[in-house]
Amino acid sequence: MLYISGLKMKKYKLLLIDDNVDMLLIGKRIFGRANYDFYTARNGQEGLETAKFHKPDIIILDFILPDINGMQFIKILSTSQQYSSIRNIPIIILTAKAEEIENFEECYKMGLRAFLNKPFGHRELVNVVDNIVRLSKLEHQSPQNGTPAPKLNHFGERLAESEWVEDLKIANSTIVSLCKQLYDNEMSNLTEQQKMDVHAIYNSSKRMTKLINERKISAGPIVDNSFSI
């Protein structure tokens, strides 16, 4: 367990499937720092077996693997009976040529949660992974009676869905506002890495807004008053 400001944060498991050794080493470094248990595989079949054994909370895979591509991997995972126990693991695809990928809608139906174009910022990748893992856990929490588990605040108190959605809306608005202030007033004073971080935070906030709106929460959709950077 990781403790942040007195709160216990679960250590999640991540599987990265990529035949590029450098990418695996980079992934180990950045996700080790982010407090993930990190597992690797060099091809699709090895990735399937590793996922079956370790049951990661999320899978990241390069779209082009030595034996199969990302679409084929997702289809095997979602349809093969031998992998039924890990069928609901969320998946992120990494690709340098998103325009060459067909049937994105089919991939999303079978478990794809996001794709990232290479190159991308390390912090952006970690933010996207964190958001998807936490949302996936919320979606699958349910007590024995089959009703959704209640959301809790930092003090372990019951939190109505409308309340936590409002909190997320406020957080997103704040993030966008801060990014705009940095962009308008401070960008010339930032290092290249800091500029990348601003873009990563902004993009993660946009994705979170999209995910919340797609859940069709009764509190109403987030109004996107954001800007482009």
C-alpha cells in the first residue's frame, strides 16, 4: 500500500506488451515511480499468458506485435473461453499510425479503453492509465446483492453519485483554467518538459470529461468551455 496524506492507495498491476526492449525499460521506470506492479511481455501470446497468470488491472500493448496485432489480441482476449477470467481488463493501445487502424468501434466494444499516438509524454501516459484503472474499479465494484457499491469520500463516508460527479466536474474546470493561465501568461518561461506536462494534464482532463459524459450521469453533462493548446 502507498500512503498519501494519510490515505491508503492500492498498488495496481500493469502489463506492458511490446517487442521494443527500450520501451519496456522506460515503462518499468515510469510506472515503478508511479507505484505500479509492472509486468512485461514481448509478443501477443506471451502477453495473454502473462495476463492470465498475473491478472493485471490494465494492459498496455503496442498495436504491431511480432505475432499478432492489437485488434487480434483484443478479439482473442474477449472471445476465447480460456481467457474468460480476464476478459474485463481495460486495454490501452500504443501506435505510431492510428490512421491505419480499422474498426475502432469494435475494439472499444471488446475492451479497448484508449489509444495513444506515439510519441507521447510519460506523464500523459501515467495520467491516462490512472484514470482508466480507477474508473474501471468503480464500474465493477458491487456487493453481493448485485447493486452498485456506494462511492465514498476521503473520510469513508457515503458519497452520492451526483456529489462525486460534481467534484469531478469542478476538478476538471480547475485543471482547464490553470492550463489556460499557464498557456496565456507563463508558457515562454517554461522548460520544454514543463510545456509537455501542461499538454499532458490538459489532455487527461479532456479524456476524463469525455468518460464522465459517456456514463450519462443524471447530474448532467460537463459543459466543455475549454481551449486548444
